[in-house]
Amino acid sequence: MKKALIFDCDGVLADTERDGHLVAFNQMWREDGVNWQWSLEQYAEKVKIGGGKERMFSLGQDKDFRAIYPVPESEETWWNIVIGWHKRKSAIYKELITSGSIPSRPGIKRLAEAALADGWLLAVCSTSAIASVEAVLHQVMGVELASQFAGVFAGDMVKAKKPAPDIYNLAVAQLNLDPTNCIVVEDSRNGLLAATAAGMNCIVTYNDLTKDEDFSEAAIVLSDFGEPDNESITIAKNLTQAQPDKYFSMDDLEKILADSRIMNNDVESGRV
């Protein structure tokens, strides 16, 4: 059975939540004359809601937002306003990505290249819109490597977004995967819960917006994957045989997969 390395997009491939989505949301509101700007602290809370449209829709129940904007009583009307905002926000976001102003996270392309060379299948599972995900993937991985990803699965392809496992279940079904042969890379608790609910082992590479979240279910929690010439990575938690030194390697990835298989066999045999 083929092995798969599956990446979340925002916060995993690049710090796109802080430097991309947040910037785009606030620019969109300025352009539209809406006197509202999310601070980094406010957005850190909103990130816990899967999907950009859903984050904006939740403002309909925010008393501070309602004080500066006439939110319509009709949910359908409000949703239509949100969709219009989201369309412009997505265009701004794509401009930011294609400008190259948001660097990829350390080690992400290196690990993807190494996994592909070792016969692993690559995929992306995100709650963001497909156009935004593809823009980030191409910018971070380059056109050639991005074209070798077996699948790109986005939030609008499923009914329930993370922490529901739907997006990962879709990848399993469409790519004919065994969840126990999949390793997921996430950056948030919602993503971690989605991956583990789908029966997959999960690596967390946290960022400034998610570093204080609960990652109890993760196999290993890292600051990032690191690079040979960079400073050593920080390991916040490790329940695996992998022992990353300065950076996370393919040997570490294979050990985490082996641990996952052992655990699955123990569960099936009733030893745990």
C-alpha cells in the first residue's frame, strides 16, 4: 500500500494566516469602507473557525462589529454580503502570494522533494478555497514539484470543514489510501483533530497563531522542519522513535510511520 504525506496549506506550507489572510481581510474592509480591522490577537481566535467565509459570517454575532456595521437580520442576505467580501479578499490574497512576499516555512519543500523521491505520494488537504490553496502550493513548491502532487483537496469540496475529518476522508477515497499509511502535517488543533479522526498520524509544526493550542493527540510537535544550514528546530513534544537533531529528515518521517503501523497493529490485536 502506498505511503502518503499530506500537508495542510495555511500555516504549514507558509505563514499565510498571519502574513496573507489577515492582511487581505483587513485590506478588503478598508477598500469597502468598512471600519473594521482584525488585530493579530483577534484573528488568532478566528483561525479556530474553519474557512474564511465562516470566520466573517461569525461577525454577525459580534456586538463590537454590529456596532459599526448594519448586519442584516436575514442570514441569507448576510451570507451574500460575506461571499462578496470573500471574493475580493481572495483576489488580494492571491496577489500577495504571487508577489513572493510570503516565504515558505523552513524545510517544507525539502521534505516534500525527499518524500517524493522515496516513493511517497504527496497531497494537500485544506479548509481554504481551491484557488488560494493552489496559489500557495505553486509558490512554495514551484510549478514542477506542485504538478507531481497526487491531489489538492479544498474546503468547499466537503460539507463539514476541520475539525471534521471530511477533507481527509475525501483524500483517502479519491486517492485509494490506507489512513494508517498516511502522515499529515498540520499547524492547528482543528487540523490535528481532523487528521486523527480520519485515522491518520499527525505531525504539528506550530506557528505564532497556534503555538499555545492543545496538541495532545499529535505524534510530534515541532517549531518547523528546519534546514541543514539553519538553527536547530525546537521539539515541543515527541511520542515517537524519531529523534530529529538539527532538522527533520526522511529517516524521522519513516520512523513516525513505523510507529503508526505498530500502534495500529496493537489496536487491532487488542494489545491496547
